[in-house]
Amino acid sequence: MTEWMNISPNQMTAKEVFELRRQGLTELAYESARRLYAADKSPQASSAMFWAAADMLKMCTEEDRIEEARKILTALQRLLPNVPDKEGWVQSAFERCEHLLRKKHTKKAGFDEISEHSQIGIWGEEVAVDYLRNLGYTILERDWHSGHRDIDIIAQQGDTVVFVEVKTRRNTDFGTPEQAVDWKKRRNLRLAINHYVKYKMIDNPTRFDIITVVGSLGTPHPAINHIEDVYIMT
């Protein structure tokens, strides 16, 4: 990290901006990309600007800097036509940014403004995240979107990257939650997982799990069932 602190953002190249992103230096990468893009509108500089801004939007959203995040989203939208996107990853990343801001707005607006079904789903995901953290998992992503497909939780257990689908129900009167993960849902999850693995260039072992949560909002001890290593049509 010290190595980068001696380099002025004005001296950065697109390649160096991507290296800053890889090292997790989000703010420095963003500032460097802005200065690079101000002087260079090439596809390489546009790409560096887009991905650094997407990282910054995520950071701002997590830190409740919502107005700043909204401005970055507007800038990302303007950048879209200039960023190479043969695999569709740029458009997908933009949609994830939109989704992240919408979800944050919904949470800040309060549960009363969303449907009871959505409330149960959000609650169930929070329960699943707490459960995994208590088991020592590291949470890498939540609600990661690939177009219209989404992965509820992406976590890491040791060297293994674990993709988790969370299903929440008040009871099991109409079947167990895991029965809702049918062949169509599994196909969409497989496509989203393949996208994430390529996008992040993951060569670690991977696994698909289902976590079911049965209970009502505020239930102190909901029933949790963790089904590991579910077949997902490779």
C-alpha cells in the first residue's frame, strides 16, 4: 500500500487504476481514474473510470453516503456507451449498482413501505448472514446481480467460495422452503454463478448451498436448515 502513496493520481495509467482496485484502494483508484478520464477518453480510460466508480458507489452506499452514490450512478450511466462490453459485464455491473441503491432506499424508507412477503425475505437473509458469520464464514457479497438473475449470498469458507440461496417461510404448510428452488431457479443460479466466477476470475473450489429459514419477523430462534453442496446442473 505504501508503494502507491508516493504516486500522484495524475500519473496513473488505466492499468495502474485496475491494480489499485485489486488491492482494495477504492478511494485512491476512484480519484486516479477521475483525473485520468479528464485527460483521456479512450476505451481503456473509460473502462478504468467505470469500474473504479462502481466500486466507489458500493462504498458510498454501505456508508450511507446516498446522495454521493446517486451522483456516481448518473456518471456511470453517461459512461456506459464508451465502455467496451463484449461479455455484458458492464451492463450487469450497472444494474447491480442500481439495485444496490434501490435496496438501500427501501431499507431507509422502512419496512412499512414494502410488502409483507418482501419483509419476510429481507429478514430471512439477515438471519442467514448472521448464521454463516457465527460459523466463521466470510461474507463476500449480498444480492449480487447478473442481469435479472441474482445470488442471495456469496461467502467464503476456508478456500471454498460458497454461493447461497436463502428461502424463508412462516411455516411449512405448503411445502418446505427448499422445494421452491426448482429446476428453473437452479438453472438461473448456475448462469449467475458462472458469470461471477468468470468476472472475478475465481479458481478456488466452489459450492452451492441452500439455507432455509422458517419463522416470523422478530422470531428469536427461527428454524434454520443448511443444505450444503446442492447439485445445480453443471
